[in-house]
Amino acid sequence: MTHPKRTEMSPEECYFFLRNYPFGSLISDDLQVSNIPFVLSHDSLVETHLAINNPQLKSLDDRECLLTVLGPHAFISTDSYVSKPAVPTWNYASVDIRGRSRLMTIAELESSLDTMLKKFQPKLMDDKLSLPDNFRQKLMAGITGVTIDVTQIKGKLKLGQHRSVQDQLGVFEDLKCTDQTDYANFARQWLRRFRPSLLGDAEY
């Protein structure tokens, strides 16, 4: 079991994060980068696709790669802390996936697109007006599917979990008045779900 104050995510936290933040940067071993949506079809396989003219595809055919996913993040001012001394910082959550990529066959791409539609817009599966079969086939000709056989998943959680409940609540309260409310909501809900002892019985 992950200690509440540790910055490493547990496997459960990693998989929950990836299923809720399915957009990341795919980095091949020659340091080319593509920003992509993806699905974690099961715990050890990632599916995505790139434009057929993307030069990175040449570096993703049976090669090692890294998919890095950044979640909500925010600058944290010392003004939010009750405890002193303190320094400003940046809080965030991220997960890195390492694995071996390969290019999909046409049949695999067809199945993968169904998987992505079911996740992101399931009603489109049967909407032949918006996505008729001939239009879908035309679009498929412009993309190449990529799978990543996962060898390692590592998550980092920096939510100020070493700080007091009063400091955490101060951060949440201050960020409510800024454009960083996404991070505040994420951190509050994450700690309540996975590391509830850090917030105790605090109301917010």
C-alpha cells in the first residue's frame, strides 16, 4: 500500500489517472514528439494513431518509446500556507509509460477506432449521418494506428501531501479565486479518493 505522503503513485492510482487523462506526448527513441489521444485498452497495451504523413511513424515500428501524460497543475504561492517558513512551488500529477511500439494492421486500426469511439463519443458508433461508413474509410486512409506494449508505468504525485491539512485547505481556497480551479478540484478529489488520511475530516 502506498504511504499517503509518498510522491510515487500506486498502480491503482496510475491506471485511474490514465483512464481519466487520455492525452499525452509520445516520444520515440530519436526524440521526435507527437501529442496524441490514446486509450489504455487493458493494463499493458496502449492504442493510438497518427497522421499517415507524420515522420515519427518511421521511429515507432518495433521501437522503444515513452508516453508522458501531464494532469492538472498549478503554481502554489506561499500566501496560501498557514505554516511558515515556506517556498513557492508548482504542484502537478503525471504518469510516464515506457514500452515498445509497433504499427497496426488495417484490421487492428479498424478495431482500435471502435475502441476510441466507444470511450470518447459512443453515440457516434451508430450515427451514420455524422459518420457514414464511406467517410470513415476515407479518413482511415489518412492515419496509421500505433500500439505500445507497456513495460513500465510510473506515476508522480506532487500535491503538497507533506503539508498540513490547514495548508492544503488554504491552497484549495485561494485557487478557487483564480484560473487554476481545475487543479484545486483535482487535488481535493484525488486526496479524498486515494489518500483520505491527509485531509482527515476537514470540510471544504
